[in-house]
Amino acid sequence: MKTIRISDETHAKLTRIVGQLTATTGKIKTYEDAINELLSKHEQAATSNSPRQQ
């Protein structure tokens, strides 16, 4: 397990995302779940925005 330092503002935003995920799924979610969700969306966006090779 690692520790990362984030600002209070970032922590508040991440907490809101945890709450949204919990509300959407009906299951308790963690900060790790929220971070993984954000990373997944970022990877999907990067893939869809990258030029396709032929």
C-alpha cells in the first residue's frame, strides 16, 4: 500500500466521486475504486482520441 499527498480540494472531489459511485451501484465504494474508475475513463478517452493506424 502506498500513501499519496493530495490537496483538500482534490480530496473533496474524490470523496464526491466515491459517493456518486456508491449511489450508482448501491454498493459501498472506496477511494481506490474511484481512482480506478477515473483511470479507466482516462484510458478510454486516450484510446478513442488517438489516431488509428491502418
